[in-house]
Amino acid sequence: MLKWLFTALLVGLAMVLWRTAAAAKRNLPAAGDDAPFFELPDQAGRTRSIAEFRGRWLVLYFYPRDDTPGCTQQACQFRDGENQFAALGAVVCGVSVDDSDSHAEFARSHDLPFTLLADRGGTTAARYGSLWNLGLMKFAKRNTFLVDPRGKIARVYLGVNPARNAAELIEDLRLLQKR
């Protein structure tokens, strides 16, 4: 009986994950698409909109949770590349389903100089095809979107490596700006 219940639970979880992945793929913006709209509070509680980033390159990276090992590594890589991003005319924004207070502590403890956006309901992550919705629990997927100064998606990076994501974006920004 217990074995049957465990098997049923695993099958149910697999179905939820499959349906979530399929839904996310349908919502995934592609290069050339308009970047989906967002309006979210940052780590200071100030509402930020995609419109304020027009005219600059925007690195919009989604990550699962503040202060987890991979998320910390990724954020610190963006922090360490901040001067290079600025020299390339790019602004970095991280997005997760954590709240503004959690983001403020995360930014403070790791000296993060860029904006962290609180997507508590996961609406923006869903618009970007970057939400794991497991019913009671939601997490942003580790995806990154490079948005050009006109507000179009220039590049999509899915399931990124937190140790390489910032360097990859700097390299691609240099290549795109040579065109």
C-alpha cells in the first residue's frame, strides 16, 4: 500500500512538472519579440517598470531564491562585472519570487549594486516563461533575457550556469554592439 502511494505521488509530481514546463515553453519570449511588460517593487520597495530601461541594454535575470549557493554565485558574478556592464551601456536586474525585504538583505550582505525585483506572485516570471509553479510553492527558473535599447529581446539564455552567465552576457553584448 505504501509503495503504491509513493508511486502515485511521484507520477503526480512528474505530471505537474511536465505541465509546468510545457506551459512555460508556450510563454517563452524569443529573440526579436517585444520584452514582456513588468512593474515590480525593488529591494527598496520602489516600483520599477521595464519602460524606465528603454534606451539602454537590460540584463534581466531570473533566479530561484535569495541567499542560496547558486543564486549567490550568480549575483556576485554580476556584481563583479558591474563596471563592464556599465561600460557597455547595460543595466542588470535580478528577479525572483522573494519579497523586497529578502532582496534588501541579500543585496546588503553581498554588496549587490544592481536592482533586485520582487515578483511575489510570479506573474512576471510566468510572462517570461521562467516560473516553476508547484501549486503551493513557486520558484523562478534560472533564465536570463538580454533586452536591447528598443525593448526587444536580443538573446535568451535558458537554464544558465550561474558561474558563467555574467561573462557570457558581457561577451554577447560586445558582439552585438559591434554590428
